[in-house]
Amino acid sequence: MPSSYLAPKGTPATLLEFEHQGAALIAETFGEGSRTFLLLHGIGMGRSVYLDIAQRLEGKVIALDLPGFGEAPEPKRTFTMERHADFVAAYLRHVGAEPVVIIGHSMGSQIGAELAARHPSLVRGVVLAGPTVNKAARNIGAQASYLLTDLVGERPLVIWRGAREYLRGGPHLLRKMRATIVHRPERAFARIECPVLVLRGEDDPLAPMSWCQEIIDAIPGADLEVIPDHGHGTLISDSEPAARLIHDFVAGLPALPRS
């Protein structure tokens, strides 16, 4: 049975295992308000690592364990980023969610970009946090090196939560990493029509400034914010600066039409 990880004490949460086409994801939903945030995790992670940012978001929060991550069972075949996006879209339609503000971290930024490009009616805005994979370094060796470099300067909480989830990722993690590396998110960026905010930790080697600049150049009207003294785990611990920037971004989004 899935566990509730993220809802603040005293706040009821709904847990759902959504099955579709032979695979499943886990969704934890809590909070209420005029905005709905969809939290998409990074490679080897799960929703549990985002306790800090989830409890700072003001509105309804939907946090997912994507197929094969966190508490979600391993699918028979490794998902591409495009299939992840279509799977999440099926879930959003299943629950009748209003258009969401995607917060995609690391691999989740790739899935979030595909979701916005492929299913625009489901998306109100997109936050790409620590966006991967830099097209100048699309190989496992480079990405592993960047990850180790980032971990040297990360807070212990980030390292502990990340290590726990990577161990839960099991023997299929290398195949999942390959799926992120062969993806070409720039093809999705060019098709996004909703507002976009790119968040980068100042010390994040996995999302270099040159790559973030390419992203905002590819998406008309996209904004870039750099968070000082943070690395790749800017949403995992000490997330107050990221939460503040996300709320400022959401405050500027067009209001949803009344039904």
C-alpha cells in the first residue's frame, strides 16, 4: 500500500495507484486552491525526496512516483520520456484535473516539456528545474561525472534522500538513464506554447548556464532564474528561494477560464 510522504501534518492526502496499459504510477494529492501543481521527479528519485518544496507550495499538489520509481512497480519495458508524458496525461484525464503547473526537476523537466508540447490543453505553465540533459554532454560517463561533482557540494539531506531512492531504483537504473540521455528535449521546447520558467542552481553542473540559455532562446517568452549557493538539488532541501520564484511565476499566469 502506498505511503503518504508529503502532506503537511493535519492535511488529508489522497493516494492513488493509477494503472494504464500494463504499467502503474503512484499519485499523492493534497491541498486546495485555485492552482494545481504537478511535481515530476528526477532520475532515480521518487516523490518522497520533495518534502521540502511540496510543503511550501500554495495550492493543490499532485506528486507522482513515475513507473519504476519510488513506490511505483517496475514496468515491463523502460519508458521513454515521450511515453512518460503520455502516461501522465492519461492519469490527469482520468482524475479530471484542471490544467496544471508542471514542476519538473532534472529528468522530470524532460517529461514536463514533452507533456506541455504533446498535451497542451492539460498544462497551464511549466517550471523546468535543473533541466537535463545538456546536449553537449549526452553520454552516461559525462552525466555520472557531473552528478558526482554536484554531490560533493550538496547538503547531507540531499545525499541521503537521493541515495535511498537510487537504491530503490534497482538494477534497471542504467537503462532508465540511457532513456534520458537519448531524449532530445529541444524538440519539445520548440513546441511549448504556455509560459515557462527555467530554474537553475548557481552551482549545478548538470544544468550549465549555456544549456539553460539555449532553452530560454528556444521557448518564446521563457524566463530564467538562477538561485545562488544551490546545486542540482535546489528543490530537495532549502527550497524557499525556489518556492518563492515559482509562486511569483504562477501569480503572473493568465486566469483559468470559468466553466
